Amino acid sequence: MSHSCSLLAPVDEDQEFHLDDYEGARARWCPGCGDHSVLTAAQRLLVDEQLKPEETVFVSGIGCSSRFPHYMKTYGFHGLHGRALPVATGIKLHRPDLNVFVVMGDGDCVSIGAGHWVHATRYNVDMVAMMLDNNIYGLTKMQTSPTTPQGYKSNTQPQGSWLPALNPIEATLGITNASFVAQTAEWIPAHLFATLQAAYRHNGFAFVRVLQRCPVFTADIYMDAVRNPEMIDMLDHPDGVPVPESLRQIYPNHLRHDPLNLSAARDLAADTSRIRLGVFFRDEGLPRYEETRHLPAHTADDKIRILNEELDQYAV
Amino acid sequence: MPSEKKSEELASRALEVLGRPREEFRSTLIVTSEELRSLLDAGSATAEARAARTAAELGAFAVGHIDIEKFSSFQQKGAAVPVSEAPRLDAASRTLRSLLELGDDLYFVRVSSGGDLRDSVSHGLGRAGRAFGAARTVELARSGKYDEEVHGGWLDSFPPSLWNRREWELAPPLIVEVDGADLRPGGLMEFLDGNQKIVLVVRGPAPPAALARLITPGVTVLQTEDPAELSLVAEAEGPAIGALMPPDSCRFVHVPATGEGRARLTVHHMPDEEPKRALGGISVFQQADALRHLATLAAGWGLAAAGDVGPSGDGASGPAGAATAADKLAAWILRQADLQEAG
Amino acid sequence: MAEDTAVKTREQTGRAQVIRSTQCTVEVVSDSGEGAQKCGQTFGAVSAKMGNGVWTVEIIPAEIQPPPRSPAGASGNRIRIGERVVTNWGDRTNVCIAFNEQVLLARHRLDAIEDDAILLVENMWATHSDEDIRAEWTAAMEELGGAGYRIIEVPMEQECLTVVDNARKGKNMFALGILCWMFDRDMDLTREQIAHAFRKKAAEITERNHQLLELGYAWADENLDVRIDVRPGLSAENTLVMNGNQAAAFGAVAAGMEMAAMYPITPATSVSHQLGEIFYKFGGIVHQAEDEIAAVGVAIGASYSGKVAFTITSGPGLALKTEFLGLSVMAEIPLVVVDVQRGGPSTGLPTKVEQSDLLAALFGQPGDAPHVVMAPATIEECFHAMITARRIAETFRTLVVVMTDANLATGVQPFPRPTLDPAWQGSAPDMSAIPEGKPPYDWDEATGLSRRFIPGTPGGMHTLTGLAHDGNSRVAYASAINQKSSEMRSRKMAVLQSTLRPPEVYGAESGDLLVVGWGSTKGAIEEAVDRARAEGVSVSSLHLRFLSPMEPGLKAIFSRFKKVMTVEINYSDELDMPYITEENRRRGQLAWLLRAQTLVDVDCWTRVLGEPLRPGAIHDVIRSNVSKGGAA
Ligand SMILES: Cc1ncc(C[n+]2csc(CCOP(=O)(O)OP(=O)(O)O)c2C)c(N)n1
Ligand SMILES: [Mg+2]
């Protein structure tokens, strides 16, 4: 698509944006919900990058986490359950000039929207795709999600989840043309921020799984990890997310991992005995669909001329 | 001395390699010009004119099925522009169209022998910059802030000194034909901002390391003999300048720091001959000093040996070429040390 | 030839008898892969260029890889030519040229062939080395022989082998030569057309095809004694020839759209094939998504952020898109959906025509989702409808579903070349700064219309949502707000309806019977009305382009006729069927709508035979309904 931005935009180029320039409606998630922390990190990121609110779009699905765009003062698209990625893809294909962020829940992304997750990863369209993973369906009140730990009880599976949990990082790493795959946790704001920033600066589809506490339905799942930083390995690399200085002491386990090393990334992701945060994989050299399909713009008159030429072939 | 034809051919190769930034600027022109056309259509029209426009927009399927006048009354009117400002918008629209009509010439300037490189570049950018001037004129006119005194000349020239951040990001690429003897790139520093891409096609003997003086942390700088390598300029993030140099000039590329990656200076070739003759007004000392500058920078960066990490993947300078480039560079550094002792 | 209004004279010129007729339907049938399509298309194109009216449809095999020489494998083209404009595929076939007797048998058994038709059939099978094949031939010829056709055996294989090694690849051009002789086609034009059809192949191929063409012509000249004279009565000047899918594709380009998101589905796919060839030249993308849901999602994302986008599909895909279509209505994101209908439900009849998606298109979205549904009636209208659809979508911030069908999609017809107008592309989206305090759904109290806030527009930041929302796009569950926003979305349909003109009646303004149709049946209905009126039957017809909102003035028009009935290609019960009563009868979909809309007792006659309606069949229905009505 050809939408270059028009010059006719009365934007004040010298305006500096502050946190309150990005704050939308008051967030109405439960107290203690991890989504608050992700919202704060995203707003901080926008300040840091000085993104113009009118040139930024947050696209979401349906779920607690998908309320996200309402709490931003950017453009927002709160669409259908599971369908955020096609919408975001359409936006970015038509308007590569916009900054696009996608916020999804675990049910949103890897259950109902799983097909889109696979294909959006493969399209590798430049956007940040966050999956806020609380291991449960929150909005609809505690049904099992694909990432619910095996045996964990829910309203739909009161005897405990029947199946082993799906591993979204491992699965994403298995998709052809995946270009950025990272994991972070909302209770470690410095790491969350650094990961979102790396994702934003990445040229391509940046998939970020954010481990997210739900204080109401899955309060216990991440409890141990929150209390015991020993359980966490930080993936450390200058090309990924270097472990922030403030965290180096608190999180003593650092794993040096070159994000270009896909097979090492897959091994790290497959081993679920440890929680690993950081960038598993990152490659900016992969084709981006919106780039591949980029086309020059045409004037209306030009189009008429070309169309007439095409129609000549059908002329009697 | 390369013939006129040769430099023309090189310039058209450069034009080709700069296809993407060129196309982007053109697309911006088109999108802006179409939007302005819509604005003019919507703004000035009477109800009748609007109905006629609606009839045209609805096309033949509507004939007999839709009451055009009625339909037209429900169309969004679009942003109103004060009637008094219509001529201004017309003029801006004409400016955009005239730039579109210039086609590829918009991205070319030729510095006549003995001419001033900086002035020519400024002129070339100021000409394409009229697009920015036109857009600003529209915005000012729309908001009733247009002031002939201040903004009057913007449709004739809108030089880079007036550009804002966004305009620098959308900057038009420029290809400049210039004699080697006039290659004083120092003055170009002020144009290396935003997303500006400049390519110099150098005619005749030239100071061998002229562009070395432009190396700063954020700018891509390239000297080469191979037009294909200009893709480094075309695809660079941020400002970039490249020169197509005569044979036996320095060949080097400086890639600025991106993300976590470090800046790199890679020298592929050092000239066999030291500068011996003044070129136009450029003295032997000045030519040699630029070479020394390059050598110092390369040393400071830890002397990237050409051929292995060269982002250009320059096949011609295989390992042997790389070795000699490194040797020559080392020699230059030594000589520089000598000079300092002597001085 | 068929008993119709055609002028027919027979005369003898030289050896050959010449039958003069105002129209004639020709079929070319073969196993698939033998090129009958190319033969038929070329014949149609040449006829159009000569100034005949033409309507071509494909005969598509029932199976993808049918065994050779099986009735299920009949594949080819049906070309109806006329002195004047031809608006539909006509009745039964007058001339059929078949590459084996089994495909011919298939057409015979489908009742596709006129009683006095001329049949030309490859006769290599009569003497085939395989005994079974010889037996099949004998049996088939016996069955065909009983029907009274004029059967001519043609040694196609034998003749073609004098020019090519593999006659299977050459018979189609030989057959074309025969048709050219029979219908006295312009041979230079034909050669030109062949060269055009094979322009992407090596030059030898064109040359060989020219040779085969001439061979067929010479053979016919030598061996046939009947020619058919359908005089070209039209000017072919400034005419385009294409099918409805191509027309829709070009229409989308002319409408300035730049994003077509789709997932392949017959019979809609060829719109994207056409666009795939040309769209990029206009800065347009054909995005083949991972499924229909994603396709409409991408289209909505693109539309939301700028120029109106569209998606193309058929019944099963329309079903999948349903939830997103509801979102487009709820959030007032303009969108154009092209539904090229096929037989249904479920996977149904993928390649065959039906008009059974009407109610699904109107009411398929759960919740109240008022939107526009329109239906082009001709191939030409498939082009122009896209332009109007885009304009309406944008002006009314609405979903517009454009309903075509397999008949329009695959029918090929000449139509006047449109004079292109840049205004069709509309204006660039308005992205001027939004005045402070203006809400994203600043509904005009009376019309429900509001300006769209497109990302990138300063001051327009808001979150669009598919949840119930107030004018500020804030999620709102308060009952009064939902009532209000539902009212605003619905009002837009009334406003659009207020701009529509009452439909024109074809024929007299009042009378015994009014036939109402929509979509691709227009040509067949009007031809039937013409025939009936010529016999003095008091019948008129009316064809609807807008199904939602419905065109105004229907009740008044209906009141001037003793009886009103729809003719449609969808299923309806008939009263003489077991258990069927006035009360439980399921009626044609348009009849259903019209009854609800007008409270008039609208009757219907519908068929789902997997083929377009024949004017002759409609003519019969008209006659029986008028006499039933007791008026005639
Ligand atoms: C098509 C459709 N199916 C089901 C639902 C009901 N629904 C809404 S949110 C949701 C799951 C939410 O879980 P998740 O995506 O993990 O988000 P969370 O609320 O946990 O943030 C479901 C099943 C829906 N809105 N739409
Ligand atoms: Mg969840």
C-alpha cells in the first residue's frame, strides 16, 4: 500500500510529550492486577520515545487486558475477541507511518486468535504485539486458557486443567520468519520497560509475552516467582535486553544468550523448569510484509491513465 | 578525466539506487497534493458544484436510482477554508503539481565548474523543499495565520534552514554533480539531518578523502567508485552522504551507531599516490589533512581491516586488497606521527 | 431452432442451407483440459467484435479430475449470440460441438439442448480400439438419435493429426474453425483473437493454432451443408468484453480502493486473480489472508485508518466474516464486501449460481446491524456498483454488501466502455485537525451521520470499540445510551433510503402481473416479459438494486398490479408439495422481504437448479400465473 503521510498535518513539531499526554480514561482493572503495570510501562515508553499520540494506535481484542487502549490517550481499536492482529496488520499495511501496538490476553492470542498469531508472526509486520498472560480467562471469570498450568482448577475444568499448558514462546519460535520473541514479567517494571523498548525499536513483528498476575483468579500461579527471584533466569545480551543495572543484584541468575542463536533460544524456551525473561530471539534481517508490499502512490489522474491502458486489453 | 557522458551515466545509476527515497518523497508529494485537491473541491464549492461533484463520485450505478442532490446534502462538508484564502491554496496546489511535473529532475543539481557546492545543495533542497513551504502555507492559510511578509517566498524556495524535524525526516534525496576541484564538502554538514540522503557524483580529479571531514557519530558517510554501493546511503537510517569518486581515491564507509550496535568505520582502499597537486582552490595540505583525518579516525576506532567486516561486502577488495589497505592506513598513521614530530 | 420470437428464414446459398435467426446459442463441450473453453471464449469475443450481442458462460465440470469421457466431466462454454444486445444465457442450445459423445450425452440428459439442434461430434470413438468405448459410443448415439437432433459426425482427431502430433491439444482450434465457417465469422479478427489469447506463449503455438483454425474452416466448407446467419446489429465501438468478476475488480480500481483482502473461494476468487494482475500498478494490495476472518479484519483495519477497503467472498466466507461485519456496523467503519453467491448452504454448489445469501447478507449479523445491501443486475453494473458502494460506505460510515453471483461472475458480455472519471476515487480522507471537544461519534441528531476520525488526525484520539458506546466512544451499558446509539445507526439507513428513487417498472405501469427480481436475473426476466407482452399478456417487471435500505414506493407500484411475484434463484416451497400450506410455505428470499416490507401478498417462483434461469421457463411461469389470476 502506498499511504505516505501527507504534509498537511498541523502538528506542532516542537511539542514535548509528558506522561499525562498519554493518559486516557482511569484504568478500571482490579487492584493488584498486573495490567496496571504494563500500562504504566507503555506510557513511559511513549514518553521516552516521544511518540505522537495521534500517530500511535493501540489495537486490542476482548478481555480484561484488551481494555488497555481505553486507558491510553492515543488512537485505540478495541475490536473482537482474538482478532486484534488482523486489524493491526490492516492498519500497518495501509498506514506504515503509524506506530502500532497490539495488546492481547492469552485466550485472545493463543486460543481463539491462534491462527492469526501464527500468521502475523510470519508476516513480520512492524508492530509490538504484547500478550498479557495471566494463564486464565479473566473477563469471563475463570475459564481454563491454553496457558493454564496442567491440573490448575477453573470454572470450566474444576477437576483441574486436563492438558499440559501451551508454551507460547516455544511455539512462536517455531514459526517461520519470527523476528523478535521475548518474555518479561509485569512485576519487574524495569525489565518490562526495557523489553517493551527493545520490542518497539525492533524493525518487525515483536512478540512479547508478559507474565501477568491476576489477583482474583490466578493469584497463586506466579506467587513463588515474585517472592523468589532465584527462580528466574535473566537472558542477558547487548543485542537483546541487557539486564538493567537496578536488577543485577536482585536477580542473580544471568544467562548470556545471543538472540541470533535460534536453536539455543528454542532449547531455553522448551525447558519450562525455569522462568526465563529476556529476548529469546531477534533478527532484523528478515523480510517484513509491509515492506515487501510497499508501493508508490499515484495521483487520481495517473490511475485513470493506467486503468485506461488496462481496459484497452478488454476493448472490442 | 571522465567524460560528461560518464558522469551523466553515473548520475543516472545513482538515481536508480536512490529509487526508494525518491519514491517516498514523490509519494508524499502525491498524497499531499491529492489531499489539497480534495480540500479545494470541498472548500470552495457551492451546493450546486457539490452536487455535481457527488454525481461524479457516485458514478453511473446511481443514475436513476439515487437522488443526487439529496445525497449530496448528506456528504461531510470537510474542513472549511476561508474563501479569502482560496488563492493561496490554489498557489500551493500549483506548486505541488509543478514539483511532481519536474519528475526526476527534482532530485538533481549540477554544480558548474568553479561553483559553490554548498550553495548548489542548498538551492536543490530549497527547490524540493517548496513542497514543505506549500504545505505550511496551506496550514497557515487554514488557521488564518498566513502573513505575506513572513511567508511570502515559501512557494518559490523553502531552504533547509527553515525545515522542522518532520520535514527533515521526509527530506528529498539529492544527487549532485560536482567537479573534483570544487569538492569542499565541509559546508554540507548543515544538511545532514533527519533522513537526508545526498549523493555526490564527482567529475575529474578530486581530493582523495574529501568526505572524511563529514564523519560524525550519527551520519553514514561513503566514498566509493561503485554506484551499486550507494545502496548503503539509500538504505541508511538517518542522514547519509555518499560520493562516487574518481579512481584511486579513498574508499571507505562509516556506519553510525544503531540501537545497541557500534559505529564502524571501514576503509577499503587508500590511494597509491599522495596528493601532490592543488586542485582548484584545494591545497595539497588540505587534501593530505583530510587523509590524515581519516587515518586518525580509523585508528581511533580500532582500525577496522577492510574486507572482513565491510558492510558493503566489497568483493573486489578481497583479503589481499584488505591487507594493503590496512598496511597503507598504518603507513599513513606513522607518517602522521612523523608530521607531528616535525611540526 | 427454438420456438421464440426469433426471425427465422431458411434459404439456400450454393450447396449450403442458411438459417437466418435473431439469436442462437452455441455450446462447445469436451473433457476438461481439452480447451473447449478457449474455443468458446474466442468465438464469443470475435462475435462481440463483429457487433453481435454476446453472453458467454462456462460449463464447469462437476468434479475436479473427472475420468475422461464421463458425463460428469463435461466442460466448456455456452455462447449465446444475437443481432442485438444479449442480456442472459438464453434457453436451450441450438448448436453443440462436442469432443466426445459422453459429454454431449451429459448435456442432453441435463435437458440443455433444443429439440432441433445441430450437434457436431468427434467420431474417433466409433472405431476406437477399446471395445468398451465403441460400445459406449453406440449406446450414446442411440440415445441421442432418438431425440430428433441433427447429428453430424466430425473426424476431428484424424484431421488434426495432419497438423499436430497430439490432437488432444488441437481440437479446440479445429472446432473453432468449424464454428467460424458455420457462422461466417471474420477470419482476420479470429486470427487476431487467437494471437491475443496465446500472447504469453511461444509464437509457434499461435501459428499452429492458426493452422488448425483454417483446417477446421476448410473441413466445414467441404463437408457441411448448413450455416447460421445471426447478423451483427450493434456497433462494437467503445465496448469492453469481460465477466462480472473482472468488472468488479476494475470497478474497485476505478473507485480508488487500495486494499482488497480475501481468502480464496469459488466463485469469488477470480476477482482477486484479476486484481492480482493489475492492482499493484495503482498502489493497491491484494492481501490473501490466512482465512476469511482475517481477511475482513485486515480490510477493516485498513479502512479504519484511511481509504475504504474491501473484501471479496462467497457464502461460506460471508458466514465467517459475520462477527467482523457486526463490528464494522457497530463502530461505523466503512467497508465494502463483495459476495459472489454460489449454491448453499454449507459448501453447497461451489461453482453454480444461486441467490440464497440475501437474507444472510441482510440479517446474518447477530444483534441489530443495519447496513447497506445492493445488487448489480448486469456485468456492466458490477463495474459501476463498486464505485457507488465505496461512496455510500464513506458518506454513511457504513458496511455495504455488494451481492453478485456465479452467473454474473462467469458470464462474459460486451458492454459500453465507461469514460473514466477521477472523481470516482473520491476525496482523500479528511485528516484536518479535530476541533477540541468534538466527539468521535458526533451524531447529527436527525441523520445519525458523523465525521470519521482517522488515525494521524490531530486531536482525534479516542478508542473505537465494538462494545456499546456513547458519542465519545466510551463503553456504556446504560440502557438509554444503547437505545440512542442503535437509533443513530439505524437512522442512517432511513436517510439513505430518502435519497433513493422508486424503481422503474419495465413494461406498463399497471397490469395483471408484476414480476420482481434482483441481481443477475434481470436479463432473463425482461426477455420473458417481452415475449409474454408480444403475445398480449399483461405483465411487467421491476428489478431492485437496493435491498437494504429497500427502494421506496414499492407498495404503491404493487397496488397497480393484480398480482405480484418474485422470480429468484433460491429455494421456495410450492403449494402442491406434500405438507406445504399457505401458512408454512417457505418463500423466496426477496418475496419474504417484500411481504414484510409492504404487507402485499407477494408470491414467488424460484428454482435452485444450479444454473441461471431461462427466459423460456420464466415465460411459462408468467403465462400460467396470468391465466391463473384469471385476468388474461
Ligand atoms: C467470539 C467471542 N467468543 C467469546 C467471547 C467471550 N470472551 C470474552 S473475553 C474472553 C476470554 C478472555 O481471556 P483472555 O483473552 O485471556 O483475556 P483476559 O481477560 O484474561 O485478560 C472470552 C472467552 C467473546 N467476547 N467473543
Ligand atoms: Mg487471560
